[in-house]
Amino acid sequence: MSQPVILGINGLTKRFLGLTAVDNVTFDVKRNEIFALIGPNGAGKTTLFNCVTGLFAPTMGRVVFDGKDITGSRPHRVAKLGIARTFQNIRLFDYMTVIENVLVGEHSRMHAKLWDSVLKTPLERREEKHVRERAMELLRFVGLERHAENYARNLPYGQQRRLEIARALATDPKLLLLDEPAAGFTPQEKAELMQLVQRLREQGLTIFMIEHDMKIVMGVSERIVVLDHGEKIAEGTPEVVRRDQRVIEAYLGKSA
Amino acid sequence: MSSPGRVPRLLGRARRLTRNRDAIIYAILIAGVFIVPAIANFTQGTSSGVVLDQVANAGVFVLLAIGLNIVVGFAGLLDLGYAAFFAIGAYTYAMLGSGWLDVTAIHHAVHIPFWILLFVGMGLAALFGLILGAPTLRLRGDYLAIVTLGFGEIVPRIFRIKIEWTGGINGITALDQPTLPVWLTGPWAGQDFALTRNQVFGLDPVPYYVLIVMLIAVSVVLATNLYRSRLGRAWMAIREDEVAAAAMGVNPVIIKLLAFSIGASFSGFAGVFFAAKLGGIDPTLFGFQNVSIVILVMVVLGGMGNISGVIVGAIGVYFLQNVIIPQLPIWTTGAASSIGLSFLNNPNGDWAGLGDEVQRLNFIIFGLILVGTMLFRPQGLFPSQLRQAELTKGTSDQSVFDASTS
């Protein structure tokens, strides 16, 4: 159970027709660390996320989560095993309330069978009550409890991002993938996000995020992998990556 | 009385209930269930059965609308072939609850009691819901609509072609009439044990009326339970964003199949009742225009996704189509003669007379009413309350405040 590697990416390749979006990438995410994946636009970061969460089947290579090979597993299986994610372009359930969004996250942890739901058995009532309480707790955690009964789409942008995190947490994950969680955030919101990520790590979660904001990446993450044109060009602590010549070139061009 | 706070507390609860629009709709519907027979009896006298008969027929469509709402309103799967499951339920009763199978290759009539076939029809429709659902899982929107439309055309056609089994275009007639189940007369009354008694419903519409009201009541409770359950939320999540739902651990395949199957089961339920009430069925009763599309109109017009709204939509559209519009020629001729324009009522050259002209415009009038309703209330008559707030008030000013100051 306590092996140090929670997510192993081995020689992962994803091709779309002629385009190689992710090219033979190998790295490990260790348990209970904050790990960042960075790279210029179009480097294949989100594609890699999609391969991990089962939205895409990798062309080659393996994805190992918690000792299990999950290469090509369907997304709901992956979620059930304990990987939750947020999306780069927020994908909430717009016409459901904030609390309902979180409750969907609880889905795979619930046990009520069809007949329990149809007939509202005591088991179902108890479970509903329980998951509602848990969902409210999560909303308090991200500071959205006042908006529990609002439509998700009526939340302002920053709160939508936080709701996505709450929804992901509701699946009770071991590994949380955040796809550009700070995109479009104000400096204050970014600071709050960094605190939130730190708190989650303290609770035992492993965080694996894609982020463009260097202040956040350098501020919270312990290790970083850099992708460029689908290839891994650097890996290491923020200090190492910051000084890496290829990383500087990828971001700023050769003249830098 | 003993506790002084009791009356205000009851008043407070009543006030909260009256603010809840769905509660009001249900209260009116329940009251209507009891008042309609009384009014019919008072105004129509001995022919009050005609009214109850109509209401019971409308009830069939209410059941169908509740079922289709699960597929279209909750899960967001546009199903244009819903009549197929209705037909399957009806033919289940027609074949297994009549002397018909004696004529077929089986050579034995099967008279299974109505009360059992109610559940057999439901189960068969659910099964066919799965069969239709399976190949359409990858389809969405327009493409799904086309495949389901095809299914809805195929099923009645099979019933029409397979003459040796289904009676073809003439259908199956002389179906058994439901008998009262034993628990109504009761072994405690000193009678032998039997599942049913020889107390047939006969031609009296009252038992059918009572039965359909009971079926609808049960269906509403079950559908509401589903809506507020884990499964209901999974349906809505699939409707809103399938990818995100899957990433949250919702298995889209199972959830969609359940939507098709459970939606179809309501239809099978309705089909058995419909066949038993009518006493004879034929394939033309289950077409696209007269069933599938009408139910969809009921669901959309009533307020997709909201059970009480859908019921109102079903009742409204049914009476518009079957009572009000057929009466229009009579009403217009009467109105014309009462204001001294009775010459309009007589044919004159190309003019066929007001009554006939209105008669010819039936579909246009029906269409205009539908288009008009959707223009003025695009969300349906009684949408789910949240969605209504969304469409009328737009985003709340609080959000704007938060967004601009954060």
C-alpha cells in the first residue's frame, strides 16, 4: 500500500493520425507530493491527462496507478480507483445546483441499488443524508456553502473552478489531477488556490497539476516535469528546472 | 391547543407549501381527481361515463409522458420512437390476455389476468428499451433521434406484417376485461382463494378511471424518487456533460441503458392498461404522429424535466387535441349564428361553411397553439423551478458583484 510511487507513466505515446501529441514520456508521481506538469501551449499536457484518466487510450506505453495497470481503462473505472480531475475549460453540470454537482462526485462511492432508489428504502434515505452532509462539508472546505442551491452556471468564474475541485474531491480520490486550476485567476485567488492545494496535500492527497503560472508552480510543487512538443525535456525540483537550458529555450526561444 | 405555537407553525408550513408551485399543482390535480367525476355526474347525468372515459384516456398519455420525461427530460436522450414500447405493452396484453393465441400456431388461448400482465408488459417494454438502448449508446442528439424514430416505425410495422401472430392491420379484438383482484373481495369474505374474481370491469369507465389514477399516483411517486436519487443525478449529469460525468465515476453505458429501460417500462405499463380499456387494438394506434410526437409535445410543452409540469402538459395537450379542437366547428357555428353571422355557416361557392372550414383548419389551429405557447414560454408551462429562475432573471446580481470585486 505504501509504495512510494502512486502514478507511473511508462513510455506513454499518443498519436492522432499524423500528429504525435505525447511522445514516449516516462515519469513517476510519488505518493503525497505536489507534482507539476508544465510546458508551452500545445505541448501535450492535457492529452497526457486524458490518457491517464481514460478519456483517450494511449497509442503506446503504460499507465500504472497504485500498483494497478490502468492503461486504456474507461474513465468511470479510473475515477472509481481513485483518480479525480478538473478540466482546463470548466466542465460543470450547468443546470444542476452546486450541491448536486458535488453529489454526482459521490456517485461511485454510494451503494444504493436501483430498487433502493425507486422505493426510497431506509438504506437509501440514510445514505442520501450522509452524502449530503459530506457534500456540504466539501462546499464549506472550498467556501461555497452559501451557494449550495444555486445553479452551477450562475457562479462566477473563480467559484466555478473551486466547485470543480469540490466535485473532484467528492469522489474521494487518492490522486487529484488539476488542469490549469489558476487560469484566469486574480492574484488573491491564486494565493487562495495555493493554500487550498497545500491543505489537500496535508490531508494525504497527491496533487498532480498542469499550470502555466510559474509563481504557483515554483511556489507549491516539489517536482516538475516539462513537456515540449510531446516530449519530456526536463524533470526535477523547481530549482533544477528553472535553470535548465532546454526549458528556458522552450519557453523563451533560443536567444534567451 | 395545548401548545400555543402550534397554529402559527402549521400556518407557516402551509405558507411554505403554497410557495412551492409543484405542491400546488399536485394539490389541484388530486382535487381534480375527486371533483371531475362529481362534476361529470352533475352536468352529464347518466352519460357522465363519456367524460370519465376521456379522462382515463388522457391518463394513459399522462403515464406515457411521465415515462418519456425520464428519457428526454432527465437523461437528455431525444427518443422519437417511444410509441414502440407503448405498442409492445399493448400487444403483450392483447396476445396473452385474450382468445387470440388459439388462432395462431400455438392453438391455445392464454388468459393471463390483467394484473399479472401489467407487470409482464412493463418488463417486456423495459427489455426492449435495453435492446433499443444498446446500439444507440454512442449516439447523441439528432443521430439518436433518427435511430429511435426508426425503431418507432419498425415495431408497429412488424405488428402489421406478422399477420399470423398479430392479426395484421385488423389487430386483435375481444380482449379480456380486467377483473377485480382477489384482495378487493377477499378470502376474509369467505370466498375461495383465487387470484381474480369474476367481477369484470365491463363497459363502465369508472373502474378504469380509478385504476389509471392509481397507476399515475404510483408512477409519480416512483419517478420522483428516482429523480431525487443517485440515479436521477447521474441522468442529469450525463445530460449536462457526459465526459465530466464519466470522469466523476458515472458509468455512461449503464446509466443510459437504465434511462431507456425505465422510461420504456412506464410505457409498457400504459400500453397494457390502454389495450385492456380499449378491448381491441391495431397497429395504427401506435404511430409516430399520433403517439410518439404527441407525447414529446406534452413533455416539452409541460416543462421538460419537471414531473408535475409534464403531467399538466399531457392533460392539456390531450384535451386540446381530443376535446377542444374537435368541438371548435360546433362552437364557431354557434357563435356565428348568435351574433347574426349565420350566413357564414352555409356553404357558398368555394366556402364550405364555417364549421367545415374550421374543421379543415384543425391541424393548423393545433400547430399555432403549440408554436404560440413555445414562443411565449420556451421553457414549457411549468419548468423545474430552478430553470425558470435561470431564464427569467438571468444570472443573479450577486454573481456579477462577486465577479467584479474579486
